[in-house]
Amino acid sequence: MRILITGAAGFIGFFLAKRLLEQGHAVTGIDCINDYYSPKLKFARLAQLGVEAEEAPFGAEISSTLFPAFSFVRMNLEDKDGLARLFEEKRFDCVVNLAAQAGVRYSLENPYAYVESNVMGFVNLLECCRRWPVQHLLYASSSSVYGGNEKTPFHEDDAVETPVSLYAATKRSNELMAHVYAHLYRVPATGLRFFTVYGPWGRPDMAPVLFSKAILAGRPIKVFNGGNLSRDFTYIDDIIESVVRLVDKAPEGKVPTALYNVGCGQPMQLMDFIHTLENALGRKAELDMLPMQKGDVYQTWADTTRLQEKTGFRPSTPLAEGIGRFAEWYCSDANPIRDEA
């Protein structure tokens, strides 16, 4: 298949591109490589795919030196004309949209970035999928759409009309817009509600990297709501396996859309997560107990029944195993941001 991955320099996009290339697909990756977090990490991920993009101008296509079927274009989803030219040239069979302005707390500081990338960018992508029809559009949604839902575990049919962050609202808007394009133009679209993804090469704004950096430097880690939070931590390999199994399972029917929770289904208390990370790093953490942050939720917990029924797969990597692999990478020379302050 000819597959487009947006956000290919990102955490999930990098691993997904590698897996699909190993399966023999032709992959085009795009990413704007913004500075929300260290571009050094994003360029290092691309280098693992055989692409040296640090000097690449926007719009230039770079071929991989490691994977003949991979090319990369530095591009914003907001670039409507550039995106249209790419679709017209490549005629993709499948699109996996992982590009987005990420982060819940940052959406309180810079709301426009979320609307431009997550809403306008997604509309541009939907328009391209309509004008140059694809067999399947998969797109990253988020567990954050469940807001402060107190019914657990979260099921795809639960009400999701009360988001508590702008980030969550943009992700829910993606689901609604995808439904519209499936209804009007029969663009087969699958939304992936990811739950707290972690692992090697992970984002530096997420707890594993933030906590590891502080613990190893002897600095306190910020623990919100007194540690009384729980998250459904999901290891990156489980995320990738889930997505890969869904690529050729385009929804059908009168309105060809589908939504799947992609999570481990085993929520972990924040303090238990911290203790697991301490054990993996061999260091104790100093804790800075802080109140609940605006936009945060108290718990996430995925009901993955629908995913398992569709794919025959259920994410299940134990936290201790996944954190052990993460810690090994974080402390190794393979980590390009290990020594960043």
C-alpha cells in the first residue's frame, strides 16, 4: 500500500513508519518539526529511518538511505496547497494522521496553535482524502475526549460532550468532522483514542521523561493532586500493533466510521508509576506535591473490548516491563536528549 503518515517525526509516527516499512509498504512521512519540544529528538528519530532532515527546506522531498520505500517532506498540515500537491502526486491508498499540536497544559497558554493544527490542518487533510479518495483514513484522537467522566472503564459509546481542555475539544472536533466526511463523501475514517503512550523515544513533555530527568539530576518531581491520579499507561509497541492491525480494516456501512480505545486497560495510580520508575532507574524521587492542574483529569481507563473484537489483539505490556525498556533507553547513548538541561 501507499501510505501517508503525518507527524512522522513524532513518537508514534516514527515507530509506525518503521513498522510499515518493514512490512513492505511504501511510506511518505510529513512533519513540520515545530519546537513545542526539542527538534533534536525529532531529527534523531528521522535519522533512525535514514532521513537527514535538519537542513531540509519546507516542501522538499528527502529519500531515505535505509528504506528505499520511505520519503519525508517537511510540511505543515495548514499548508493547503502543498498538501493538495502531495496527494495529487502520490495517490495514497491509506492515510494515518498523527500530526497535531499535543499537550493538555500547553493548550491553556497557546490556544491558537491547537485550532490551526488540530482543526484547520485536519480539515485540509479531510478535503484531500475527499478529492483524491483513499481506502482508509486513520487519525489520532485521545482519551482526553472523555473529560471528567466518572464511569469506568471508558467505553467508545460513553458521552464525550464535556471536554475539560481545548486540546480535548479539538480531538473531539476531529471525530465529528471525520463523521461528516464519511456521511457526505464516504471517506472511510477510523478514530484512535490513545491512552497515555510511553516508551523509548517518547515525548519529553510526558511524565516518564520529565520524571527521569529530574530524578537523575536530584531535582524534585511535580506530583499533582497529591498523587491521587491514575492513568492507563500504554506501551508504544502495543499502540503500533493496534494501529497496524487496523490499517486494512476500513469501516463500512452507510456512514463508514469507527472509533477505538487504544489503551492497556489497566489503570495505574500515579504513585505506583513513580515507584516503578524509581526501581527502573535505581534512584529515589524527591516529591513536590502540588494541587490539581487546570485541564487535567483524575483518571483514564480504557475498555478495549471493541479493539480486541476487531483485531484479535489487546494491549497488555506490564508497566514494569515497559518502564524498564524506557529507562534502559533513557540512560543510554541512543537517547539524543539525555544530557539536555
